[in-house]
Amino acid sequence: MLKRSNLQSKFLLLLVFAVSLGGCSFKSMYNQLDWLLLGMVEDFVSLSDKQELDINRRIKHLLDWHRTEQIPLYIQDLQRIKQFTAVGLTDDSTKDVLEMIMQRWSALKSRVATDMAAALMTVDETQKAGIYAEIENRNREIREEYDGLTGEERQERISERIIENFERWLGDLNDAQKALVRERVSELRPIHEERLAFRASWQQAFRKVMDSEPDQQAQIGKLTELFAYPEKWQSDVYKEKLAHNSAQVRQMVLSVDRTLTGEQKAHLQARIDYFIGLLQGIADGE
């Protein structure tokens, strides 16, 4: 069977992680996504032979779709980003970039949601209990991530992660640019508690559907909604904080972009070209 919810989020995380590693690692990881995704499913539940065959078939179809339909769109997006960054980002172009990301994310969620829901229909009670137990393990890990940290320590951890992400695309940031990042991070609103509350709300709804016994099609429909539109289980406070933080991140990107040196701009353009080439090779089946 499939795990609980975010195969699609894990899929994107794998891609982001692969990009951060570099070209050869990116292509190698992409070409191994079939067994990497299967391994993630098996982190949540032990599969029967029949279930494993079904999951493998679904993953194959997902990856075929992603390679043929989504990768070309990613290439187009990178080409647009290259144009935007060549002349300097504006508030509108930065919003356009974020909109591109959300469109690709929404497409992936929609594509995966029905398969995930259908696969969950094959689980037995023992497997279901295993899924719930693993969810609780993941919740505990998230709670522990920031436990014991002061507000300043949390901000510094977030700042370092963001600086690392900038430097993967721009090369080394100077002290003034790092200060800009830290200044914007200080304006971010903490969302740790709201994130945990959202997960609890979503997971409660998930368990309710899994433990109910309506007709199977109705159950698949409810699970599909859970996977495709998880934001419906976010509180208004959480949504407001996310919107505020998104605006701060957008301003952070704009602020850093306005300070880029010629060397950093050239580094960024070269990195974009590099990944366009890699994605084109993947789309061509190389």
C-alpha cells in the first residue's frame, strides 16, 4: 500500500535535494526515483508482493508522466527565470516565479492524489496501525526539531539554511547580503505550533476516513481531497502567517537580487543553464 499522505511532497523534496547536490547527483537520483519512492512507501508500511507490484506500477506511470509532461514545463520555467534574473527581479516577476512553483506543485498533487487514495484501499488493519504509528514517529521528530531552542536560535538556524540555498545558486554571499537575509528572517512569524496543529487536524481527518466504512468510491473521493487539498485543514491563523512569511521571503529575494555582483549574476546564469541542460537530457531519455 501507499503511505499516509505526502508521496508528492517527498517527490518534490527529492528533486530539490538532488538539485542542491549538483548535476551528476541530480540526474542519477532522478533516474533512481522508482526505488527511492518505493523505499519511502515502505518506511511507513510493509507491503505484500501484490501491493508492491501495484505501487511499482503506479510509480512507473507517475514518473513517465513527470518526465514527458512536467520536465518540459520546468525547462520553460527555468528559461523564464533566466530572463527575469538577467535584467533584475521585480516584485511582479518574483510573484510570477512563485506562481510557477505553485502551479507545478498543484499539478503533482492532483496527479498523485487519486493513485494514493486507491492504493490505500488495499491495506489491512495491521498495516493501517503501522501507518498510524509511523505518523506519530514523524510528528515526534518534528516536535523535537525545535524543542529547547530559543527564538534567536531558531532564527539563526533558518537563516543559515536560507543562506546555504542562496549560495548554491549565487556562490558565496558577502556579509552585507547575509545581513539582509537575517534581517528578513527576523520578520518571519513563528509557525511551529500552527504547523503541528495543522498536521494533527489533517491526520485526524485522514484516520477518520481510513477507519470509516462507506462505499469504496466515497472513501477514495475523501482521501483524494485530503491529498490534493491539504490546505483545507489549515487554520486561518496558520494561513495568515504563511502569507506574511511568503511576502517576507519574496522581499528577501528582491533585496538580495538588488545587491548581486557581476560575478554572482554570472554564476546564477550559468547554474540555470546547467540545469536546463540536465533537465533537457532527462526529458530526452538520456
